[in-house]
Amino acid sequence: MSADAIQHKHETGDVLEKFDTSEWRITNRMIDVDTDEVLYRLRDVASEFNDTEIVTDSEIARNFEVNHD
């Protein structure tokens, strides 16, 4: 199944803000082949060291300011 066929909430290029006000840009969207869960690779916008994290939708909901429709 392709990444486009699986339901996801965020797009590559979106910038999300953590509760500590740091901003993270989504650089990749992936699928966990074992669980079919959407994973996002995020890059800290202000980091000089190109800090990255890989998180799930549920981790984004818990750790980032997200507008829920």
C-alpha cells in the first residue's frame, strides 16, 4: 500500500509548533510496514545541527500545538 493511500493528518512541508514554542518542519511522511501507521520525520527549524525526530500522529497530538478540525 502506498503512503498516498493511507489516511494522514499532516503534509510534507507543514511546520508544527511544540508546546515549548520550538518549530518543527515535516520533511518526510512514511508508513510503518508492520503497523501501517503514518510516521513523520520532523526537522527543528531553528537548529544549527539539523536535529530531527520521527513521530507518529498520536505523538504529534500529545507534543505539538495542533488545530483539531
